[in-house]
Amino acid sequence: MNTPWYKQFWPWFLISLPLSAVVGGIATLIIAMHSPNAMVVDDYYKEGLAINETLARERAAAQRGLSGLLRHAEGSGQLQLELMAEAAATAPGYLQLQLVHPTLAEKDQSLRLESVGGYRYVSQMPQLAPGNWHLILSPPDGSWRLTGRLVLPQGGQARLTPGV
């Protein structure tokens, strides 16, 4: 009983193994081309130099004794910030809060927290995806910086401190 090779099981099985690797490689290439890695920085040298500037801003916040408590009021949808300072300092009219997604830069948001008197600030809470959000708070002149983390949806508040 002599059957031709193309009617037997084993040749097709042996051909399917390298063929599946080729198909998988092409699929991986297509995925890589259509979704670039947003976590890779193009100019890592400039990013490295910026670290010193960031540390100086965090040291300035630590020297002023700054910290903050950010609360999300469920009913009103407001973000409320209470800034605390050990040294007497003039409270800016508004503060800038960056909500940074840990992996997807296109989901990052920037909010303007308006002063409601003293060291209290408010803003409307944007719609955010669930997950770990990094918070960066700074005044308009960028002289200091506080950082924190907000976990959504279960986190209703976040402590902001100098990162040094």
C-alpha cells in the first residue's frame, strides 16, 4: 500500500510547525508596527538631565514643609485639596495637578485647582479609567512639586508629599 506523501499525516504535521512560527512572527510584527511603545523615551539623555531639576523642586517643597491631602467628593464630583505648609508662605491663586497614567501617555490629564481661600483648592474630577494614577502637584511658576498616588475606583483620597 503505497500512498502519496501528501496524503499522509506526518509530513503535514512537520510542515505545520515551522509554518505556525512564520504566521506567529508576522502577527507579532503587525502588532508591533500598529501599537508603538509609549513608555520608551526618544531622548533619554535629556530625560536624565531633567531628573536633577525635578529633585531640586522636590527639595524646595520639603524645605517649605509642604504636603497635601487630595479628596474626591463622590456626590459633587469635586476634587478638594488641602495644602499644608510649615513655613508661612503665600498661597498661589491656583495649582496645577497632573494625573499621570502609569503606562498610557494619551490618558494623562492636567487639572487647574482653583483657590477657595487659604490653602484650600477645588476642581471638577474628570472621568478616569480604573487603576493606579500618579499625581504631580505644582504651582504656576513650577518652583516646587508634590507627588502622590491615587488608586481608582476604591481610592477616595491621596496624600501628596515631596518625593525626596
